[in-house]
Amino acid sequence: MPSALIIGASRGIGLGLTQELIGRGWEVVATQRSPSPALAATGAQVATVDIDDGETVAALATSLAGKTFDHVLINAGITGGRADTATTVSREAMAQLFWTNAIAPIRAGRILLPLVKEGGSIGFMTSILGTVGGRNHARAELYSASKAALNSLSRGFAVQDIGSRAVAVLNLHPGWVKTDMGGADADIDVATSVKGLADVIAAARPPGQVYVDYKGSSIPW
């Protein structure tokens, strides 16, 4: 059966995707930062990881030594202060936002890449708000900047870390989803998002890198 490792699955899209893949017959290892009864109920193998703490990611990799996955997804992220702007944000809050949304995912990707099967894929949960070429608004400027940074770092990751390996790199936009992060006014529910994401992940084939939404539509970098 296909297999996946999902980092950040205690709620929202990560939890929904875990449920969706298990429902399709995938074997899933999923991580939580703190105990999640909802994740435990999925039947996934559950581990505890804090994306901000590389040592916990490394400990997970060690515990999974000898095992490989068709897909690894780095899903963890934060919104930061919704009202913050480049003018008002504190240095500490900005550092935390960029650390969690851009630096920590790439570090985790580098640690976990050896667990990806040849012919498989590794994904970073980004956002359409991370586009630079397609940006024509000023909404969520700091969150957008953090996701643009993740996209930029992932481009280097695809060249330097993937190299000649037969592993695809997916930058995934889940849509504007009704979650704690997305809010009640979002466009789509979790079930719609994760069904599309699961289809995109299942269809991914190396080589190369794509920046796509949950429908598989390309987004300008």
C-alpha cells in the first residue's frame, strides 16, 4: 500500500489529510505537537514532533530508520498576528513567523528527505498568498512574506538537496479552508481541500518541482 508521513496533523488540514489517505488505504505516520485525540482516532501511527525543534524531527527520523515513504508532507505552520504589518510587528514575532513557516519546514525537509522513496515526493504546505508573480493585493503581508520565503527556500532545496534523485517537490496551496487558521468565512471545507490534495499527491511523479493548488492548477511563483 502507498505510505505517507505527515508533519503537523493534530487538526485542520493535516488531520483531514491523514483521514483521507487512510480512507484510501494508505499507511500513514502522522505527527502532533501535543496530544490530539482526534489524530489518535484515525488509526495512523502517531509521533510527537515540534516543527520548531529540529531535534524532535531528527529523533523522529531516527525512530523511522529503515522505513521509507511514497510521500512526506511538511504541513505545520502559523498565521502570526493577523493585524501585524511590517510597520507594527515586533522583531520577536516576525522571527517566530519566519522560523515556523519558512526555516523550520526546510530544515525538516532536509532531515526527512532520506525517508522518501525513489519515485516519491516531498511536499511543503504553502499558500497562494506566497506568490510574488501573482500578488496584486496587500492582504496578510507578513504571512504572505513568510510563505514566499518558504517557496524561495524550497527552490534551492529542489536543486541542492534533491539533486539527481527521482523525487518530486510539491509546493501545495490547500485553498482557503474553513479551519481555525482559515476562519469561518473561507471558501471551502476541509473535506474538499484534502480530497484534492490527496489526488495531487497520489498523481505526483518526479522529476521537478511544482507550485499548485488543491485542484492541481499551477500558481505563478
